[in-house]
Amino acid sequence: MSEIASAGSLQKFLRCSLLILVLDVLLHVSNAHPINNPNSSDHSYLSKRKSNLGGIHILPGTCHGPDFIKVQNAIADASYLAGAALNAASDFAAPPFSYFFKNDTETATTVAGVYARVQDAQKGKGDPIGVTCSDIYNACRSPKGGRHLAYTAEYPGSGLTPLIIFCPSGLRIPRLPIPCSLDPGTRPITLGSVLLHEMTHVRWISGPALKVVDTSSGSPRQINDDLKAGKKTTRHANAYSFLGTWSWDLGLGGPPWNQQRTCLSDFANGHFDANIGA
């Protein structure tokens, strides 16, 4: 991680609610909004989600064919992004970590804990999280005309498994690109980053003392502005997905994906004002 520490020239471097990640027509990540008291008339369906499985898994019979493969890949990719971000958090005083989060030990420990639990979930550890391609709340189309990528439902006190629902628009999003192939902030969003965003809304992932939500800050620059204004970005889901994707883009995911190197020096003039999907 000494490469990060030496990158001083990169100063510009850059939960019960139903949480919806909105995709507008330009594929910008928009602020999620809650739908309170998620319920379903299909209680037999919900009862099947008292899962005995640990970690994150696809609900049987709810994703089919290519969609099943896409979600499997997204689960793996979210873990890859979390691993890259963990490497960034190990050098929290430098970018990319310091662009999105306060660069102190307490914040780095909190953020690293979130990413570590994302990785644990992918390994089948921890409380269950269900993933489905079935829009059980008919929430994939926004009343305002937008298109939703995915949303998350939790049911505190019910014993039901938290659920991440992928929408058709989300399932059309591609996988991760090769590390070091795109400047941070210029890539389209990927299905893995959408899942990472949604996973941070789940309480056991975010941790008991931290409620991760969405705010109006939908771009890396806006999150950085919030940080400079003294706002607590550890509560912002997009901060986690952005750090994950930026860390991946910079080759911090480790081998074999980056051929045992980073590419920080390639991005000294990175496009730090770009919105995801711009």
C-alpha cells in the first residue's frame, strides 16, 4: 500500500424501510427513497424466506436462466469490490479512502467492518440475506417515471430474511471491467456495485450502531463535498459503492485480477467530477 501513501499528487482524488436504488434515463445513480412498512399479501411466499442458510444467496426458483448467472456473478463481484475497498481502508490517510470517508482510525475501522461483512456474506457466513429477481412489491417502476435497479426490504422482529430485489433494468447492467481499464468516476455502474450498495442497507452488514441510508448526494464529487462539510459519510450507501469501484479501478483488488500491481500512477489526472454512468 506504499504506492497509495506516495500518491500525494492525487489531492483532487478523488434500513424497517424499503430502500430503492433509482436509475434515471441517463443511468445516473439517484437517491433512494423509502417505502414504509413493506408488506405482501403472499404470506406463504414470505414464510419461505425464514432461511436456514447463512450469508447471501439466491432464493430458489426466483431467478432463471441468464438472470441466475448474472446474480451469481454480482454476488461474487460485490465481494471483489469489498476486498479492494478493504485494501484502500488499510491506508486510510490517503486516497481513494480519504476522498469518501474521514481519514481517521475509528472511521476506517467502521468502514472496513462493513466491507468485511459483505465478504463474509458471500462466503456463506453471518445472517441470511435473500436475493430475488421477482418484483414482489411491484416497486421496480417509479411513480415518478424513473426506472429502478434494485431495492432492499427488511422485516425487523418478524424472523424473515432481509431481501434484495433485482429489477429488470438492473439485470441489464454489465459486470466489472478489468482493473486499470477505466479512470475512476468514468465507468458505467455495474451489477456488483448495485448489489454492494444494497447490501450496505442490511442491518447486520452495516453493523448495529450504523444505519446506512441514501441522501441527495449521488456522485463522488457530492460525497466529497459532504465530507468536507463535516457530514458523516459512513451513513451513505453510495460512499461504499463508490469506494469499492474506485479501489477496483485502481487495481487494489489484488491478484490475479490486477497482475499483482496497482495503477494509481495511471490516474494522476483522474476524472473526479464525473457521475457514475455519465
